[in-house]
Amino acid sequence: MDIQSAAMLPFNLKILQTDKNGLPKLAVPFLAMFNPENIAINEVVKWDEKNPAGQAGSDPTFMSIKPRTFTLDLILDGTGVNTNGVKIPVTVQVLLFRAATTTVDGSIHRPNYLLIQYGLFICNCVLTSSTVTYTMFDMFGLPIRAKISAVFTERTPTGLGNILNMLSSPDLTHSVQVKEGDLLPLLTYQVYNNQNYYLQVAKVNKLKNFRKLQAGTSLVFPPIASK
């Protein structure tokens, strides 16, 4: 591998093993030989679309947002053409990928938590599935080029999840900037998961007409007193 290629390796896509809090472990990461040409990100919103009897349609009820999934295609090359003559066996590269993504860690009895980093794309995730397609073989039938199509599911590390839950807790004071079209009952529901407090919020913010909120203003949502 030439000096220029070696210098660019740290900027290639890498897959790191982490603990459940998203902190990298002292383990060998998988470093992509070639960066992917694209990253396909899939988001799914679940709705309850039950139609009442006798009606032609319905207003779907929001249920949940599933974790994002994303797909990567990684090219593995063992010919040495793109690495200045240095031949890294494709089988070894596949083993390194599997070691990072699918090998069961005996201390947690499951495959590793992962962190994928490529440029500004940084994601805590787990591997959902992977397919290795061997596309070229040498005269002895050994693979010298392959493609890994891998699907990952995004995850929120335990520590970060607790922080996010704390920041969105109704037991803390929140400040919300009003956008055009916002309604006080809806904003109240988003903060407290209960719109019945909107009159108290209007009183705290000394709103003369809570039905017409002025865009750009900030509203204070105080903590709910526990009984």
C-alpha cells in the first residue's frame, strides 16, 4: 500500500465495538478498504389504520416510530490492484468484519454493540443482517473480490437514553418557542403527555388569548408537582 493510501485509511468508514453506553472498547475495529458510494437510511412510522365499520376511510392514529435502519455496501478486494500490490485475502477481510459485528461477546452473551463512523455520519447501532457475495475467484477457486451488503439498526445507548428521558421529563421546567400554527393544548400534550394542563400553562405565561399564540415567542412549561 502506498503512502497516500495509508494516509487516507483513518478517514475510511470504520466499525467500532462499544459497550452498552456507546463507549468504544479496546478491540480491533473493522476498517473499510473502500468507502461506500451511498448509505440508504430507512425510517418507519407505525400508524393504526383501522377503519370503522361503514366508513370508507379513517384518520390514522400515531403509534410509534421504529428505530432507523440503514444499509451499507462494502467492497472487499484481494487482488492488490487498489492497494499498491499489497494483497489482503478476502477471506481474512470477511473474518474481520464478522469478528467486529457478529461474534458473540461472552461477557454480555450477545453480539457487540457497534459504532459506525464515516465523515459526519456517526451512529450507534447493531447489525441486523449481512450478505457476502463473492464476485471474483483466482485460478484455484479462492475468492479475490467480494461485496458485503449489511443492514444495521440504530440504537440509543443506555446512558444517553436516560439523559434524553430526563431532559424530556415533565418534572423539569421547559421553554418552547412557538411556531406558526402551534396550539397551546397540543404543545402542552407534547411536554406533559397530557393536554389538560393548558389552562395552567396559559396562566403561568399570562396569556390573554391562548387560542392565538404569537409565533416566535417563548412559553414556559413549569414542572408538574407530584402528589
